[in-house]
Amino acid sequence: MKIIDLMNKHYIKSSAINGNRSQREESGHIASLTKCLTELGITSISDLSEDTGYAMISWYRKNTDNSSNSIRKRISYLKKVLKRYKVKTTFYETELPRQDTKPYVRLHENELKIIFRTLSEMMDSKFKTANTILYKLLIYMLLDTGLRIGELLSIQIKNIDLENDIIVLDYTKSGNRETIPFSSFSKPLIQEVINLNYDEQHLFFNVLKDRPMDYYHDVRNFMRRLKEKTGINIHAHRFRKAYGTMIYNETNDIRLVQKLLRHSKSSTTEIYISEGMDNVFKKYHEVSDIFKKVKE
């Protein structure tokens, strides 16, 4: 049996019980693994072994910018599918790459200025397409809401309240229905995209492909292009960290940031704002004259 057929068989069954976010993640794994296996000439289940597992890891490292954590997820997904259908193979013995210990760092304000200036230039470019304004909105909302990319892509127009500047999220990491605010920073652009009426249901809709946008085929490719234009390593989670850090620097209210980021533990929030030392250094210099007393 072909590996891709087995993965698609598993996807059809899991789609019946999983939410949209899980389906998108699984679809991304299948698309990525299919490309990897095809280029390596691995098609049949009988071709899988411990050696092909390491060949796949090497392929990802050489041909993609996937982090070790992402590669682990891809290989682990394939192992899960094989185990689900009780396939006997030494592929299970493939050791996974070590987890990345260095988390994504926030985007600093000078980097953000370059990014948003580049977005404006792209809107004025002769190469602009119907999708360009959607990608611009995506970047604006990543910073303005602190949403995870999967949550952002799942937003439906019916859940946007332009009168109260809030969005009801049906699909979140926690699985709960949650409400988040947005501001005048992204509101005009949200209104403009809705008025374009590209799609009655989805806010982020690939007009050129006539389907809802997804991370693997659309957003990731756009962020690669944006990286080429700006020279900045751009990842959706860096905007979330910038969001939390900038609000903390302005308010010094960790409880507020925790609620906005929807973290169940403050210790998680502390990781997000640990880089936001600008305000700490500023306050230090404001009070550092106290040390002069010891010389009097």
C-alpha cells in the first residue's frame, strides 16, 4: 500500500472527530511528508525503515527551514499513522531530532517598522494581487491581537463585531470559545477586506486559488517572501511575543498581558515578557542616583 493513501485514509477518519485546527495541522503534515517522500523516491509502506527515517530527517534539514520541533512533529505523525494501522516496520526506531531549546524571540520595534513599511510598498507595487491586502491584514492582526496563526486563519466574518471591536474565536488552542479585542490599528483594514466581499464566510480567503487560506500553502510562503524583502526572520509567533512585550512595557501589568494572551499560567506569560527589559532599564536609570548617597 502507498504511504500517501494510508495517510489520507487516516485523515478522512480523524476529520470526523477532530476540530478544524487539528484538521489543518494534519493536512499540513500530509502535504509536507508527501513532498519529502516523493523527492526521496519513497512511495510504498514496504520502503519504510529506520534508514529511510533518517533520510527524511536529513531531507528536511537540507531542503526546508523547518525547526527541529517541526521535523519531530512530521515524523511523529507518520509513526502515529503507521501504528494506527498496525504496520510492522523498523521506521519506529528512527530517533527524533532533539527539541529546539531556543524559542522564537519577539520582533523589535525597528524590525516592525521595516516590516510595515515593506507591506505598504507591496500594496503600491505593480505586482500586487487580490491576495496582497489579505496578507497585509494578516500581519496587522498578528500584532494587534496576539493571536496564534491557526486561530487567526479560522476567523469567520460573522464572528467579527465591528461595533464593539471584538472577535469571537470558535477554534482556539484550549478548545474553548473565547473573545479577543482588536483596535483601531487593524480595524479599518478589517472593514475594507469585509467590504471587498471575497467570501461570505472566511475573513482570510485565497482569492487566486478560490479557497480559504492555510498556513502551509499560503502564509508560510508569503512570510518567506517578506523575509527576502526585509532581511528579517519572520514567524507568526514573533508577532505574538512582540504583542505581549509591548503591552507589558506600556502597562507593567502582567495580569493584563496574561489575560490578553489567554495563558492559564502566569509563568508562561513571564516567558513572553522576559525579553521586554527596555522599560526595566529605563526605570533603573531614573532611580540610579540613589547610589550616589553612599559617596556623600
